[in-house]
Amino acid sequence: MKNLFTYTALLLSLLTLGTSYGQITCDSITAVTGSYLNTSKDQAMNRIFISDGQVYRAFLRDDEASEFQSTFYGGSTYRIATSAGIKDNYIIFEVFDSERNLLFSNEDYEYAPYWDFSVENSLNVTIEVKLDVDKKVSGCASVMIGFAKQN
């Protein structure tokens, strides 16, 4: 009975540590994503993107994908920033309109970690993220959206 209690306590401790480590890892990846909202290049150009306040995160394995919904309002410039680790090219992200027409894929741009674009008319979109399994087979994916501050 004592051994059963010891093994149960050990198992619960390992699960708790694993969950805490995963949270720390996702928090670190979110910090990387946030750094793409305002890069040194943006600072040199006196350009500022302000986060919409949301952080979209998902833990992905193998060829899993996660989708996030957003609305972009006409007359604004936006940046979608993504990360799944310390390298820029771990994540594949695509943006679709409400009819599932592909508007953007970072696969066409060497897996760039962010995309800047302007919207003439408001539109609802789906942002789909997945890992490039040739580079990373599991981990946290993070997405942030910023809008350009008007000077």
C-alpha cells in the first residue's frame, strides 16, 4: 500500500512538472511572437503595431492544425505574427476569407513569421497554423495580431 501511494505521488508530481514546463515553454514562445509585432526594422521606420490584446495558442503534434477566427476592419493595416520556437520558420500559417479562399500563405514567402497587410473593406478571416513537421514535430504555436498605429 505504501508503494502504491509513493508511485501515485511520483506520477502526480511528474504530471504537474510537465504541465508547468509546457506552460513556461508556451509563454516563452508567446514572447517571441510578441517581438515580431515591433521589430528593429519597424523602429527604424518609426512604425508601431499595437497588439489587439489577444494571444492565440495551441499545442500541435505531427500534422495537426489549429484555426483562429478574427475580423479585420476596413481602412486599417495589420500584422499577423506567429511563432513555434526560436527559429523563424517552424510554423506554417495561412489566412482564409469566410468562403475559405486562400488570402495568404507564408509558405510562399520562405515561412516568414509575420505578414503585414491593409484591408479596404472589413472581412472575417480564419487563420490556420500548423508546424512544419520537417523542422518540428510537436510544440506550442502562438499567433498575435497587431494593427498599425496611425501617426
